[in-house]
Amino acid sequence: MNNSTPVILAIESSCDETSVAISVNSKITANVIANQTIHENYGGVIPELASRVHQQNIVPAISEALRISNIDKTAIDGVAFTQGPGLLGSLLVGVSFAKSFALALNKSLISVNHMQAHILSHFIAEDKPQFPFLCLTVSGGHTQIVLVKNYFDMEIIGETLDDAAGEAFDKTAKILNLPYPGGPLIDKYAKLGNPKAFRFPIPQIPELNYSFSGFKTAILYFLRDQIKINPAFIEENINDICASVQESIIQILLTKLKKAATQYGIKEIAIAGGVSANSGLRQSLKELEKQLGWKVFIPDFQYCTDNAAMIAIAGHYKYLLKDFVGQDVAPMARMNF
Ligand code: KG4
Ligand code: ZN
């Protein structure tokens, strides 16, 4: 392949998913995701275990992606990898593999910021957002409103001061004795419940920022008080509790997103990250699209939670810019845009 139609091999290992994707001139030909179920037993991701499982998964995932794409490793032009942010031990597995692969086969090495990649996942689909657009990036570790001026020119205009939206889902689920990660389960039960059954306080945070730590504590105290009156309160009301918690989180997220859209005069609005898989959030955004004349971009489910296809698309655009890194590159647990 020549340089204007690059073939990118992409590796994502920032948290608990080992994922390998291949793109051929920006078309995703494989997106292999090896989920790590081991963490379900512990109520959260155990970093030490995550890095060990990445180590076991990475070579089979690479072979599988090459096999699905029917591509020989020699045909690859660039090797893209998540440099950060994420768990250091997990990142190290992907970064080390990418460096070794690029060195052994003399390929270009491309570093990708995981949060930028979540946003750039919107460039996988045919219907792509126009610059500038706003992206609400909501994952297990981040909650950000990002002004996206160009592929790699992004500005965080609002973010959480403490917990992320995904943590609010996961920590609530833990209080409700649901296994990790709780977000998808809260979503599932919420579909059967009344979102107005219980009210939780909406945090009043200045500007375009968020806070979820007080919200989580309010839920904890609410449930503790209810259980004193009725020990079976959670089991009897699980659907209504989940629907009400989800509704409050969506309210919190969208109030600031609407404020940002007005402040910046932007109507192209995207969501990204694991929490963008939430059916209530997706539905509410579609309603806002009609109400406010927004053009809303919601990723396919497979591109919401962590995946290497988003690393491949980010890698593709960096390849076109010839934005490569050397063998001295190292993982970064914290990484700014
Ligand atoms: O982006 P992601 O896969 O990993 C990080 O980079 O953190 O996001 C994972 C987060 C978890 O907190 C998980 O509970 C949440 O996304 N999540 C959901 C749903 N699916 C995943 N939260 C609410 N509703 C969902 N359907
Ligand atoms: Zn993520």
C-alpha cells in the first residue's frame, strides 16, 4: 500500500480491554476486543491482574485481527498504540508490543491519546461531524466537554472535579450489590423502572464543570435510611432506583452540555466513551436534537467502550500528518491533549 492509503495496526490496552484493530485507508477491517472478566470478582479493575491478562491476550488478539483482515504483517504501514491516559502497567504491555513490532518490521510508530481517540471514533462512520463541534466524553475515568476544532486540536472546556460519570454508575451499582462494571446493568434495570420515583440532589458546580462524589454519597445515605425502614428496599425497588439514578446522571450531564452549546454557539454535538452506550443518555440526546435543532452524533455501541478501532482511526489521521514517535516513547498514566 502507498502512503496515501495507509494500513494501520492499532493497539488499545489502557484499562481492562485488550483490543487490536486494523484500518485500511480509514476503513476498519478488524476490531478484536478481549474483555477481562476476571475483575467482576473484585468489584473493580485490579491493575496488577489487568496487566497480566493483557500480556496473555495481546499476541492472540494481533493474530486474530490480521487473520480477520486477511492482511500479512508486512503490509502494515503504521503501528498506533494508546500512550495514555490509563493504568501504567496495562499501557506498558501495549506500548512495549507496538515498539517491538515497529522495530522488528521497520514500521512507523504512532502514539495516540486515548481520550482524543474516543472523540475521533466519530470519524469511523460515514456521517462525520464538522469542525468545530462539541463532544461530551463520558467514561469510567473521565467526564469532559471538549471543543473539537480539528482532528488533534481539542480544548477541554468543562470537566469533572472529582469522580467521572462512569464511576457514578459503577459506584452506585456497587452499593446496590450489582457486579462490576455496573453501568450496563443500571441501564438494563432502568428500562423497567420509573425515573421520577426518587429524587437525588443535582450538584451546583460553577461554569461547565461537573462533580459526582457528593451525588454518590447522597445515594448511599438515601439507601442506608431506606434500608433501616425496610431491609428489602433495594430488592423491591431496584428498577425504580436504577431509573432514578440514571435520570439524575443524565440531567447533570446534559444541563452543562446545553450550557456549553449555547455559550459556544455550536449545534454539532457528539458523545463518546463508555457511558455513551447508555440508552437513556442516547434517547435524551435524540430528543434534544429535535428540540434544539442540534445535529447529534452517537457512536455505534461497539465504538463506545474501549476499543482499538478508535485508536486506528486516530492513527490513520496522524499517519497522514506524518506525526510519528521514536523508540524512546513511554506510556503516560496521565496525559493531556
Ligand atoms: O470508555 P470505557 O470503556 O473505559 C474507560 O476509558 O473508562 O468506559 C467504561 C465505563 C464504565 O464506568 C461502565 O460502567 C460505563 O462506561 N458504561 C455504561 C454503560 N456501558 C458502559 N454506563 C452506563 N450505561 C451503559 N450502558
Ligand atoms: Zn475509554
